[in-house]
Amino acid sequence: MDSSYENVIKNLLRNPSSIKTKSQAKQLHAQIVKTRGSRSVSLATIILRIYSDLNLLKESLQVFNTFCYVPTKAFKSVIKCYSCNGYFLDSLACFVEMRGFGKLPGQDVFPAVIRACTHLKELRFGESVHGCVVRFGMESDLYTGNALMNMYAKLQVSSHDCHVFDKIPQSEKNHFDTLSGRRVEKGTRLDSVSKIFQMMPNKDVVSWNTVIGGNVQSGLYEEALDMLREMSNANLKPDCFTLSSILPVFARHVDVTKGKEIHGYAIRHGFDKDEFIASSLIDMYATCTRVEDSYRVFDLLPQKDDVSWNTIIAGCVQNGAFDEGLRFFRQMLAANVKPVEVTFSAILPACAHLTTLHLGKQLHAYITRMRFDQNMYIASSLVDMYAKCGKIMTARWIFDRMEVHDSVSWTVIIMGYALNGHAREAIILFENMERERIKPNAVAYLAILTACSHAGLVDEGWNYFTSMSKCGVSPDIEHYAAIADLLGRAGRLSEAYKFITDMPIKPTGGIWATLLSACRVHKNVDLAEKVAKEMTTTDPGNMGPYLLLSNMYSAAGRWKDASKLRTNMKKKGMRKPPACSWIEVRNKVHGFVSGDTSHPYYEQIHEALRDLYERLKQEGYVPEMSEALHDVDEEQKGDLLYTHSERLAIAFGIISTPAGTTIRITKNLRVCVDCHTAIKFISKILGREIIVRDNSRFHHFKDGNCSCGDYW
């Protein structure tokens, strides 16, 4: 062989890191085998290291399997190559085999082994490796320390035996058990992170990021901020991982000012185009209810991955921007970004709120095809979506198919039955949840109180309310509101008034509004005046009490008082929000306002209403004129009674769907008494089920009856 070529090979063997590609490595390997044979252990070890550094697992194993007696360096190369290629169990098994031969690991192999423990969630084995690190005096190594901190930060302390750990020789296991057992007894996983961090003589940005991230994941936000300040004092600049870790702290504290400071830092250092940073910023602004800023950050991203899409969708839904959430979801699909499980958990609540049942069904079909339907969070979201679209039996079917039920899934199905007027079923489910030893939380109690309120089950509701404190759940303002609503609906107005005034929590305008509505239903004008006064004091900008009281005056024939009140409203610039209803027909949502003539099918709708009105009168329907003249939730008077927004939507549903099809309507305000009566007649005359979701509950009209039992 040419001497110059021989020198090149020698130089490459002395400096293996100069080999950068697979082809170069295989050429060098071939030349060595050709010129020097394949029996040299030292040369084979060098070739194995080259393959390992290039993450060429197949070639590494081919060389490794040629050894009769495996040298320590060969073990190290294969252990690292296994770990880098994601074969974590094989990496640990090889490490155990190496220790079984009595070979000593070095600081260059420990990071790979600890990384494998982290990915496999093998905490006990990782603690044993930590013991080995301490035993051989390698705890001061920077990369080993970073790997150990990352492991303790990510893994929960577990007492179960790990299957890999059992392969360690007994003598080694006894020694490791002593070390790791002592360490676990001293404190939590974050104690271990902190101790390792403090003992490290040298720390890099990764070290600081790991301990900051560990504090954030454990909810120790102040500690995380303190570490960020210390990092700056150590003359280390935060990188994109630091910022993405710390931004959730400001989201948690709703501190948009400090969040903006981090945003500014990211822009100045060019991190704002990083997908992880951008997603954290989107989430931070959305959590701080600055969703417009979330839009801007998202729009400026040059490349959008599934994380950024899911974050903006979730931010929209959390802030009530449901239409925007759906718009981003459609754009995500158009961009050929494949939805993942968290996508559906984020978008399904938008379908539930907007009652877009058709889209919800399409998403359900996609979820089933992708085999996401056994994901507990997605299944719970599906239960919620179907329940809020009035399909309570479909919701129950999904709930029953779930392999495991947590407090969220139980609460969702209980609330679904409550809102759909099935109080007894809700109570049975609540009792089943308790029998399954799932402790009811505050939301579960709110669901069962809502069920009792909507069904007039005063005694049952009061018993659940008084049992909350016994179960360690403190009632909050929503629970008090539910009881006030329960008493008010049942006509126990004086008792409800006393309950509200004796509350340990300051009453809100919403609680007074529930009692004021009850006063209107039960025609108690005197108490209504007292309640309205309390309500205007608590919430002076709310026009609700003025409207309710004005309508009560009118219904009682006190026209001067009604006129005076409405004059005061005009002077204060108060305007009543328009009532509107909408219906989904052939994948399109149609909205209606009372007396609306703008719809393209208005003439057909108007004709259908006139025909329907005549048939209603023949069946014995008599309009409630007091409702027509002055109703808080309605808009028009006199002969326009039959053009309330929900009736327009129902008429459109009648002319747009085949006979017998269920009609689903959503309304932004409470259904008035007259419309409630009329829709019962319509369901009987047409032989259709009509489901109306107002701002309080669901009304299932069928055969002249309503699921609420006329109690709403």
C-alpha cells in the first residue's frame, strides 16, 4: 500500500471524530479489514466508536458481535448508540451486562444510561445508577449531573420494582439500594435536583434550565423566578428553553407585564420565531385573556407546527372565541397539519358551546378512525359535546364505553343529565360515582345542585349542599347561587332572600338576578323591588334588574312605574341586548333575531309561521299577552308575538328538513313562557321532537310535553 495512504488511515484512526459520514466510516472500515485483517481488538474498538458517534446502530452491532472478549470501550460505544437510537431498554441491558463482567463505567457512558432511565421511567434503576456515579466519584461531571437532574425532575418517586433493576447482580444491587434508599428518604425528587445542582462545580445553561423547568413543573413558581435571577447573576444568558419554561409562570400569575418583558427579550435575541417560544407566548397571552396578542404572535410565526396550532386553538376556546377556534382548526387542516389527541380536547368544547352537532359528529368519526376514542380526556370532551347538543343518550353511550372514569368524566355526564332535565338520573350517577370511591369535587357538587334546582328537588339539593363541607369541599359563589336558584324556582322566595343576605360570601349581581327572575315567575313585585335595589347596588351597570322590574310592573298593570323605569334606562344609555336564536341546517348555522326579515327564505318562513299560528289556535293555544308586551327575554309586542327569534328558527327548520326530523335550536336568552307553551303545541301538531337550549338549560319538547316539566 502507498505510504501516504497508510499515513492517512493512521491519522484517521488517531482522530476518529474527523469521520463525518456513513460512507467515510465504511470506507475506512473496509480498508482496515483489507490491509490489517479483522482480528485487531484495538482497531475494531476504534471503528465501533466511529459508528457509534455517527449513531449507526446496525454497523455498531456488527462490529460489537465480532468480539470474543468485549473491551470496556466497546461496551460504552454500544450503550451510547442504543440510547441515541431510542433503544433504551437495550442500552440498560447492555449496561447491566457490562457491570456483570466487572467492568467500570466512565463519565462518558453515564449520561446515556441515565437518559435511558428517564425515557423508560425507570426511577429505581436510575437511583441505582446515581449510586454508581457517587461510588466512582463522578458526580462532579457536568453532563452526568445534567442528566441526573433531568431524570429526577421528570420522574415521580415510585415504590414499584423495575423489571430492568432485577437484572443487576445482587452484590451491586445491595450497594445501590443503600445509596438510593438513603437519598429517597431524605426528600422529594426536587430535593434531589436541588442537591445535585448545588454540588455541581460547573454549571451550563442546560443545568439552569433543568432546575428552573423542574420548579415550574412542580408549581414552585417563585423558586423558578429566583433561579432565573441567579442565572443572570452567574453571567449566563437564558436561551429559548429557559424562556419557554418560565413563561407559564407569568401565565399562572396572570402577569402580562412581566410576560411582555420576556417577549421583548425574545425579540431582541431572535428567539421569537422559535416554535417553542412562540407557543409559550401564545399560551401566556391567552391565559392572561389577551387573545388578540396571541393571534399576533401566531401570525408572525414563519413555520407553524402542531404545538403552535393546538395552542392557538386552545387559547381561542378558553377565551370564548369559539368561532375563531374553529377557523384556526380548519386552517390547520388546510395546512396539512395532522390533528393529535390534544387538538380534539381543545376543539370539542367549541362544538359543544356552539351546538354544531354535525361538525362534532365528524370529529367523533375522525377520533374513532385514529383510535383516540379511549383517551380519557377526549372521551370526556365527547360526552360533554353530545350532552350540550342535546344528545344525552349518545353522551351516555360514550361514557359507558370508557374503560376508566375519573372525576372529570363523572362530572361531565352528571352535568349533562342535569342540563337536559333528567335530575333523577343525575342523582343516580352521583351516587354511583361515590360508590366507585371517586371523591366529588366542587364542579361535581355544582352539577348535582343544578340538577336538583332544575327539577325542584329542594330537600335533596339542600342535603347535598350541607354535605359539601363534610367531604372537604368549601362552597363557593356558584354553589350559593345554585341554592338561591333552587329556593327561588320552588317559590320559597323569602327563604331564598334570607339565604342570600346571610351568605358568608358577598352576593354578586348574578345571585340577585336568579332571585329576581324567581320573583317575576311567582309575581312577587314587592320582593322584586327590594332585590332589584340590592342588584343595582352590587352591579350598577347591569340593565337586567331594570328590565325585569319593568316587565313585572307592566304585567301587574302598574304602567306609570314601568314607563318611569324605562325612561331612566334611556337616560342612562342602557340598551337591551337583542335576543337571537340559531339553527344548524346542512352544515350551515342560520341566525335569527326577533322580527328579522333579512333571511333569504323570509317569505317562506313568514308563510310557515302564519300557517302554524292558525293550527296552534285550533289546538287551543292562547297567547300569553303579558309575555308579549313585556318580557325580559323577548323583543316584540302584540301581533309580532309569533315572530320571536326561536319561532323563526323553528319555522326555518320545518321548511328546511324532512318531516319527523328533530329540530335543534340554541337561544342566547331564557325562553319566554309563551314560546315555551307554543313549542309544546308545535311538537304535538307536527310530531317532531324540538330541542331548545337557552341560557339556562335544555328543553326537550315531544308530543306536547317538555322535559323540564314546565319548571325552569
